Amino acid sequence: MSIKDLADCHLDHVAIVVEDLEKACKIYEDMGIHFLPEREVVEDQGVKTAFAPVDDRANIELLEPYGEDGPIHQYLAKKGPGIHHLCFRVKDVKAKGEELSAKGYRLLYPEPKIGAHNCLVNFIHPKSTGGVLIEISQKGEH
Ligand code: CO
């Protein structure tokens, strides 16, 4: 891996599943983290999210189940609240997904999907990463 590759990938967010978005925000606010006022619903994923910058690149993303059912509802019911995934920002999520897939990593989606903040995202199954769900994300057009 070259230095250029490292520069092309950085931690974008740590996502945490919560039961109550506003109560959870308060916990991180108490740590000195400030959440953006907007709450975003991602219908496709069945979540409502709150975002807080930690530094100039990394964020905390809180995920509250939204709607009838979805992966986050199931996660919360099965495992309870806690850290859900890490997200790395990459330049080209499709190319990175194909590269990882060729190396034997199991991707959740055959093609990238639209995630929060209009980003293009895919996920790598925790079975191929030593137990951590990893999201790869490409900045969307704004
Ligand atoms: Co995420």
C-alpha cells in the first residue's frame, strides 16, 4: 500500500445504534461533542440519524430505528444498543468494492447504494473482517 492509498481512505464515522436519538445525543453532548441540528431519515435503511463532527474528518453517527422494520430494528432487538459499524471514506466506492470483493471480502450489496448525506455506500460483512461491520462510502453530489 502506498502513501497515496492511505490518503485516499480515512475514518468518516463511527456509527452507534441507539434506542432514543435525543437521549443518546445528550450523552455525547456531555462529552463535549456537538451534534448538527438536522436529523436525517434514510428510508432505505430504516433509520433516523444524528451526526456530530469529532474532528475535521471523523464523525459520530447515531442510528435510531425508523419505520416498521429494518436491519437496525433487528440489530437492536438482538444485540441491544452499541457500536454498529465503522465507515471509511474512499474515492470510488464501486472500484473499492470490486477490489475488496476480488480479494475475497464479502460485500453486503452487489452495487453501492445511496446512504445518509447522499453518499454512495457499501458494507463489508463482519464475517470477513474479524467481527466488524465496515462501511465504505464515497462523497455524494450536493
Ligand atoms: Co454509516
